[in-house]
Amino acid sequence: MKFLLVIGSGSFIGGVSRYLLSQMLHTRYTTEFPIGTLGVNILGCFFIGIVFGLSEKLNFAHEWQLFLITGILGGFTTFSAFSNETFSLMRDGQIWIALSYILLSVVFGIVATFLGFALLKLF
């Protein structure tokens, strides 16, 4: 139960931050391009690189890793988790697994979105 509260409180912070930053970017840069989502994803990837590196270097307690990585950054953007997992696979020399992960995530993610949307069109 303690871990769920740690993750949940971090997710609240990350989710609210994602919304605020995305809205700020969309307001500042009026465009059809999803600049808010792109900005959040890139910033989240940058932050997860910092936190992941610090957690290894400073040996963060498990609760802090859950709060910062799974909670705050996971609530901010799951794209950062995808990026971090891909980076870890590549760093460990598992290039083909990393490339497969990228391809499967992008292709099946888009297909799943289409199928969910199409399913609702049937009703």
C-alpha cells in the first residue's frame, strides 16, 4: 500500500505538470502540430535520463525511484519510460530487442488506437 501512495502522489504531480506545460505550449505556439505533446515527451525523456543516471550514481532508495520515475515522470509522460527502456536495452547491447521494441510499440500502438476508434464507430 505504501508503494501505491508513493507512485500515486508522484503521478498526480506529473499529470498536473503535463497538463499545465502542454497548455502553455499550445497557447504560446498556435499551430496544428502537437507541440505541447512533443515538448512534454522530449522534456520527460531529458528528465528521466537525469533521474535514471542519478539513481544509479547515488543509489536511490526504491521508494524514491518509484516516486520520481514511475510516479512523477510516468504521470508526466509514459514516452519517457519507453525512451528509458529502449536506451537501457541499447546500452546493454541488445540492439535487436530495442529496435523490435520501438517498431512494435509504434506500429501496434497506432493500430490499437485505430481499432479502438473504429470499434466505437460500429455503435
